[in-house]
Amino acid sequence: MIEVYIDAASAGNPGPSGAGIYIKYNGQADTYSIPLGSLTNHEAEFWALIKALEICHQHSSAIISVRSDSTLVVNALEKEFVRNPTYIPLLEKAVELSKTFELFFIKWIPSKENRKADELAKKAIRMNQVK
């Protein structure tokens, strides 16, 4: 099983955004800071999940457990529903990717348990500004 911690950050809303992804598997850990361009914080949170799921396909694991401090993303994925039309295509993409795994779990965690992914997301914001 792969444990995935995701977070996103935006410098403004919208503003330069980044995804932080921390993946634990087989006693190893991989970290990713992915600049996302100018997005709202909620859009960036969905993109963090999408990017994480795309990366997990490279690990060829059938079981994925995602942890996020975004209530919006966790609830949207669990219910496969979101009210804001801006997020509908992002949710559809995340649901589509999540269904490619044999088992997929997503769980909300408090921010204090997601510090590594948060640090990676903030680093990704700075990577936007370097471009």
C-alpha cells in the first residue's frame, strides 16, 4: 500500500500556487513540489490530488491511501459531488483516476499531521516565481 499526503498552497486567491506530495511506500519516501501556475486555493487542492494519483500510477501499487487537510476535496471525492461548477471537471478527473486503483481510500487529517506536504506546496509556490 502507498500512503500519500497531499497539500496545496496559493499566494493569493487566485495567485501563484503549488502542490506538495509526500509518498511513503516499501519503507521509502518520495517528495514532490509541483508549481501549478495561478489558481485559487481550492483548485490547487484538487490539482494536488490529481498530480498525486498520476504519480502513484508510476509505483504500480493497487492500494492507495490518500490523506489531505482539505475538507472540500475529501468530501467531494467521497460523495463524488461538488456544487461549484469550477471544480466539477477537476473532481471528475480525480474520480476517474481514483477508480483505476484496486483499492482507493481518502481521509481528512488535521493540518498539523500534514506538515511535510505543506512545506512541499510552499516550495512549489516559490518555483512558480522563479520561472
